[in-house]
Amino acid sequence: MKNIFVYTVILFGVMFSCKETSQPKKEVTGAEVGKETNLGSIPMSWVNNRVDKAKKRLDRSEAGKVVWEAMEAMGGLKKWYSNGYLSFRFNYQPLDGSVPRDTYQTIDTWNNRARHTSTTDSTAIFGWDGKNAWVKAKDSTAFNYNLRFWALTPLYLAAQPLVLDGEGVNLELLPKTNFKDAPQDVVKVTFASGTGDAPDDYYILYLDAETHLLTALRYIVSYPGYFPNGGNNPEKIMDLVSRKTVNGINLPLKFDTYWSTGDGQPKGEPITTIELSHIEFQNTLEEGFFERPEGGKLLEGL
């Protein structure tokens, strides 16, 4: 999965059903509350400038035009960047018994920062402050997976193709295909050399030819933290099962992930199921929300 530094290149732009447990209040009450920051204070002129630059960049290629059309179908970059901070629960459950990942998270889509809270222990948190990953948890096994890699990975899966608006992204229009008996426009996403920690990652988007919305996503993981000697995992394909529009942005509610066949179709039974819930946008957070808290540990290396 494209990791933290790639998000920064891609998104930074012109500015600098099962019973669910209750979502924590994101720790904005009590003694820890500081001066609030208001994302709504970002001038609309900045948002418009960022969107205009993305539109001009994407208009340079047929693949880019297809991606822009898909962005518009989701609600559009202007709405995306003016909505505020995005919060959701991302419940990633491997079906082979390996480590699940289930957190409430809040994402600064403008500056690429993230903060996750365990769904079972509201004191266990980790995040990405824009430069570094950090964690604060009493139990060292609270998050038994790579936190630097995972801090913004859910956003990158849930918000395709809205996260493809910046430089360092290469788009290629592939031949149309069918998926679940519906014609699809197909766009391959690669990254310029030197972009992020894993420039060898790729994604292949299936975009419904009628609605222009994402139907499925093929991808590989080449992150050096997982593959220190090079290489990548076999290709997977995520089937978008259901979706919902929240504050004007259409986002997925469920994915089923499979190994991919040679011709880009799901193979066998699902290997992972992913559910999104508690999706909302908000304009204010306490000061320092994304920064490493007192007692938090800085995570170094990949």
C-alpha cells in the first residue's frame, strides 16, 4: 500500500450489519482540551486553487479525465477539501486468522495527518503528525502491526480516487473490462521514482462506465518495511460491496478482498473483509490533536 510519504506528495497540493461498539469522543473534553483549530478557516480561494491545479493536471491525459470524472461522481474535490476533518471506524478483518486492524480514526485530508484510537481501549492511540509516526498504549500488543504503514492506509483505500489529485502520480488508461457483469473504465496508477517509501506500488481502478464510481481496486504492496529485500505480495482485488453518501461525499461501507486472477478478477473466497462506519466530517479539533501526546513514543524507521 502506498505509505505515508506518498500521501504527503499526493495530497499536500498548494498549501503548505453487526452491532457496533460506541465511538469514543475523540478526547475533546476535560483537562486536555486546548485552543481549537478550525479547518473551516482555510479560505475557499485556497481550496479552489488546489482544485483548479488538480483539474488542469488531470486534463492532460485521457486517464486523468476519467479519474476526474470519478472524483466528481464521488462528490468532487472542492467538497472533499472544504468538508473538514474526516472521521470513521475502519474494521479490517483478515479471514485467515492473522492480525485484525480495527480503529476509530480522524484524518486531516488537507495536511495528511491521522490519529487512531483502539475500538476496545480508548487510551490506546497512534498517529501520523505529517512527518513522524507515534504511539501511546499501556499494552505493547494493542496495535500489533506496522503503525507507520497503517496510519493513512485506510484513507488511501476508502477515498480512491480523491487521493490522486497531486504530483508524483502517473495514470494510464487500460482497456475496458467487465466486473460483476458491468462495463468498467480501467485506470492504472503508478508513482514517479523516488515518490515515498514504496514507489513500486501500483493500483488498478475499476470505475463503473455508467456511474463513474469505484467498483473494485487491484493493488500490490511493496512497502520495504514488509519487503526489506525488494519484491511485493501477490496482487489482490478489493470488491466494493456497498457505499453511502456523507455530507456530499460518496464513500464505501464495505469491501471484500480476494487474491486476483491473471485477468484481474476475484479468485476463490474472500481473504479479508473491511467495514467502514461512524463516518462523519467535522470542522474543529483541539489544538495538537495530531501531535505525539505526552508519554507517546516516536516510531523510527520503516
